[in-house]
Amino acid sequence: MDLLHSTWFWIVIIGAPLGTVLGTLARLSQKQPPIELPPGVAPGTYARREQAEQDDDVASR
């Protein structure tokens, strides 16, 4: 009986993190809707203004 209890214990110990990881990955795989911005706010980029201008100049050549 002790072997059965210890076996189920380790199955739960190993299975719980695996279930958590699978659940997290399943949630992250769903496409999220775009964020609603307040009126008057334009969506931006993470690129700095100077870098974006240089990229535009290179692309226009």
C-alpha cells in the first residue's frame, strides 16, 4: 500500500507542473485582440524616431 501512495504522490508532483506549463502555453497561443487606445492616441513603435527615419530613408532608395 505504501508503494501505491508514493507512486501517486510522484505522479501528482510531476503532473502538476506539466499541466501548468501546458495550460500557460495554450493560453499564450491564442491571438489577443488589439488594445483599445484612448481617443487622440496613435499607436507607436518601439523604434526610436531617428532610427525609424533612417530605416525609411534606406527603404526609399
